[in-house]
Amino acid sequence: MRLSASDLSPPAELLEIADTLESRGFQAWAVGGAIRDELLGQSRKDWDLATDARPEDVRGVFRRTVPLGIEHGTVGVIAPGGTMFEVTTFRRDIETDGRHAVVEFADTIDEDLARRDFTINAIAWRPATEELADPWNGRADLEQRILRAVGDPTQRVAEDYLRVLRGLRFAGRYRLEIEPGTRTALESGVEGTAGLSAERVREELEKVLAGPQPSVALGLYAELGVLHIWYPEIASASGHARWAFDLAAVDALPAEPPELRLTRWLLSAAEVGRSREEDAETAGDTRAGLGATMLRRLRCSNATIHRVTHLMRHYLPMVGPLDSAARIREWLSEVGVESASTLFELHLAYARAARATETERYLQAARQRVEEEIGGAPPLELADLAIGGEELLALGVQEGPAIGILLHELHARVLEDPDLNDPGTLAELARELIEIGGLGRGGSSRR
């Protein structure tokens, strides 16, 4: 079968690279997810090429290259416009251990496609001849919405257990029915995922959460037992009555920033079995600890762990009485303005998923009140106080911890009444507190 460039809409720079390789006597085939998505009518920017040219040949043909994985045959070719495209020599597997493959270079595109995981990914297109190589009938499976392994499903999965997670991601993202033999192989391979690196597992989760409807793949994680291997804390939540709402809440959130959906999913574990008798601080620490455990298991960055656990810690309780501006300012000071908005998004997503109309109305009203308070630019941080440590020292405060104690006390008063945030007013108030607390030089603190 033949398809023109207008049928697939590849980047012009990719076509130039392919033309250059072909002019030197090599074959150049567009492969991978770009072909799959284009056939589904979903354009994407990242395209890859496969070629019979060896890595040294590719580096000799193009002036600007990057050795992305020479031992595996991959060279990055930088187009004149600055975009880099991966060009990989045809390969075939000669040895696998469930995590890594030993490969050798091959001479034909069919050999290269035979080592792919699923038929929908084993399709290639050659710009020079407009030929579509589809030896495993992947296009038909796409049209029929079927996920099918290339060749023997058990062998395919055993070659790399990451294919279990990839298969569930593809089935979820493209709403594919998993072919029975392939599903059996995926289920049998779940235990093998325990030997995968945390980084590879995390990358798969990130791709799932970035998809249009993560709930489908996440639901398959539960059905096939993946949760018990990598997310045991969430496995117990999958059998709970609120599980469907938890998944729907993840779908209801935008894909960016990525921590938003991740936090909402991790909260599904934190909320199951939560004791209503726990005080807010203890419950918050429990949630944050649970989140940190899962994120460290996935070897997430410290920045991600900090952002997600902060949200989990402050997820409950939300803002108190709507008529208490002081309570709102206190809450904003504790959680931060940016996190406050995110916390509302997390709560609203669940309320909408659970069709809790009254709760949603309350949250919207609370959010409006909070936004009004933020609009008044209240002094939410210590740095917003009209006086600082130098002014307190000038008033005679002892150096050391006494300064911090006094600043926090002044800030608490200002949160209660922002009109107090005036240099003269705060200086007078500080003098009173110094005298009462014995915080002056030569005095002794009674705190």
C-alpha cells in the first residue's frame, strides 16, 4: 500500500533527512508512534527514522549529529532548523532478559518491525517510495481497535516486561480491546514488572497521566494486578466504593502541571481507611508520608516529592467559615497562594466526579471568597511585614531566636488584622511584646 506525504503530514525537516539518506543509497523509513497516530488522525511532532545505514554512515552523511546510543544504532540528526530527529539502524534482538535486549544490526525493515511490541507500532512508511510496510497487519488492528502483540505474545512480553505497562497504556489511550492471547500474556507478565527499574515504571505512569483519559489505563492497572506490584497502597483503594470517583477525578483535571493528576491519584490511597477522629495535622502528615513513600519508590525528583506531599498534607481541611476573612488569610499563609488554587482544583475534580452538587457549590463560593482575599494583597508571608529583624534589633530585641519569635507573633496579629501592617503600629506593638515577653537585651524570655 502507498500513502503520500499529504496523507501523513510528516515534518518537512524529516523528509529532508530521509531524502538525504536515500540520495546516498540508503533506505529511510518513518517508524513508531508517529505513523500509528497519523493513521488514527492524531498528528504529532516527534518523528523517528529507521535505516539500513550504520551509525557511522549516518554520522558521515550529516554535519550535525549527536551520539544518542551508538551501541544500539541510534544517532540524533539535527536539522537546519535546529530540531533533532532520531535515526536508528535496522535491528533484531538476539538475546533478552526481560529488562534489556542484546541487538545486532539488520538489513531490512521487516526484520526491524518484527522486534516491535504490538502490531499497531509495527508499521513503517518510506517517503521516497510512499510505501507503507505493515507485515503484521497493524493498520487493520488500529481500525478495529485491537491491541495485539507481534508474533507470540508470551515471547514478546518475556523479552521486556515493560511491555505490560506499555500495553495497558496503549489500550487505555486509544481505547483498544486487548486480544485474548495478548491479555493472557500481559497478565502473566505482571510479576515480571517487579524487576523493572523505577525510572522506566515512572515514565510509563507519567505518559498515562498525560493522556486524554488516564482512568482507562489506571483501571487496567488494577484489573491486571499491576497496582499490587508497584502501588500496593493504591491497590486497596481499587476495591473501595469510591475508586470509580477517584479515577473520574483524575480525568477531570488538566494534564498540566503533571503533579496535579499525580496528586489526585495518590490521594485515592490516602483517603481510604482515613480515621475521622484524626486531627487535621496528624491526618495531613499521614497523607504526606504515604505520598512520599510512593514517590520515592518511583525515584521522583525532590522537587516533585516536595510539591506533591505539600498538596497532600494540606488537602484537608479546606477553608473554614466563609465569613472569616482572618481564617482565610491564615490558611493562605499556611498553604501558599499557588497551592491554594491547586487544592481547590483537586477538591472540585472529586466533587464533580461524585456529582456532589452541594459540595461543588460550597467549593466555588469558598474559592471566590479566597480569590477576593488574595486580590487585596494581604501580608501572607513574614517578608510582607512592614518591619523586619533590623528594626526589631533597633528596638532592643535580643539577637537570636527572640527575633524569629517576635516576627511570627507580629505576623499572626497582622493576619488577624491587616491594618496593623504599618511600621509605626508594628513598632509600638513590638515594644509591648518585648516588655511582656522579656525579649529585650538583658531580659530573659518567658517563652
